[in-house]
Amino acid sequence: MSLNAVRLLVPGAVAGIVSYAFSRVMIEPLIGAAVDYEGVREHAEAQLAGGDHDHGHEVFTRAVQENIGAAVGVVVFGIVMGVLFAVAYTVIRTVLERRGITPDPTGLTLALSAGMFVAIVLVPSLKYPANPPTVGLEDTIGARSSSFLAITVISVVGACVAVAAGMAWSRRWGAWRATALACGGYAAVMLCTMALLPSFHEVPGPLSGPDGLVLGGFPAEVLAEFRLYSLVNQALMWMVIGVTWACLAAVPRMSAKEPLDMRR
């Protein structure tokens, strides 16, 4: 594997490691609390139904899931996003250079990482925020997954079209007007998409029995913190990808006469 190929993987790998560390400290305790609530609720529902609660059998223990499984999954996801970032950076920089524009590498890198966070994470999360594993009904898993995939694809495609349109319009109306029109068009498309896609309200509510309240609803504090930290975790990952890429792109300029082309 060439040096350039390795450098394409480094930003995503570093971002994945940082993201996992944040998740392990801030998010895993919330997942544990959600799993505990699910166990208590299943036990209460079984008692109300007059049966015994079957705890089932875990293929992997919680320790394996939250350490090995989560680490591998988050790091691999970070690498994939890092490679996707490299492709987008190369395409945009090539188009700008062909038009006689030499972009600032650091500025382009940070702007692109922020834009990809908005298109891939932030906007879809406004319609479908992240939920702990125990929130949601099994009967709607397919519908929820399809809806989330649909809004993510529309957001990414809409962002790509907005960027292409902004670069095309900049020659006629200037950079600021073109950027405003492109962003406005993207926002309009996403608002219409959010209005048309279905909503899901599946947070478990209070559980009542013949004698009154048996169990309260899913803890609102746990749900709010999980959604907030999940969003912060993704923002952290994209920030690390952008900063690491910018640092790696600047290294050749400091150590060699000719800069290394990161696009090769």
C-alpha cells in the first residue's frame, strides 16, 4: 500500500478512535441505563400478563459488545467516512482548479467536513433523532430504517446538487449570492422532505396495571442526553477528519520542496 493510500485511511481511523473514546465514556452508560429499563419493563409486562419473564440468552456479553464490538464498528465507520471525505475533497478541488481557482487547502478541508456533517448527520437527525437501542417497536423497524435511509440519501444528493449549482452560479452572480441561493434551495428541499416523510413516536410511556401505575415511562433525561451526545459524537468525528486531513496535507509543504499531491 502506497504512502498516499495510507494517508487516505489515517484521518478516518483517528476520527474513529476519538469517536469511540467519547462514546465509551459518555454514551455507553446511557445505553446501559436503557437496557436496564428494558429489562425492568419486560419483567413488569410479564407479571401483568401472568407469565414468567424469559431473560433470553445473549450471544455476546455486554462487556464484549461495548468494548470490542463497538470499537471495531466505530473505527471502521470512521475509516469509511474518511475515504468518502477524501473523494469529495478531490472532486471539489479538481473542479475549482480547472476553473482557475486555487482554494486554500485548510479552508476547503474544514468547510467540507462541516458541510458533510450537516448533510449526512445533522439534517437527517432533525427528523429522525438517534434513540437508545431499547426505544422503538419491532414492527416498525423496516419503516423507520427505510425512512431514515431515504432522508439521508436525499440530503446528500441535495447537498451535492447545491454545491454544483453554487459553483456554476458563482460566475454570474458572485460567490455570496450563489452560496445563499444554493443553501436556500437545499433547505427548501429538505423541509419538503421532512414534511412528506412519516414520523415515529415510539418512546415507551408509563405502564399501568389494575392497581395503578406499575412503571414510569422511559427516562426523559436519558433520552435527551443520548440524542445530544450522539450528535456531539458525530460532530467530533467529522471535526477530527477535517483537522487531521488538513494537518497531513500541510506536512509535505514543511518537509519537501514540492508538495505531495493528496489526490493521487
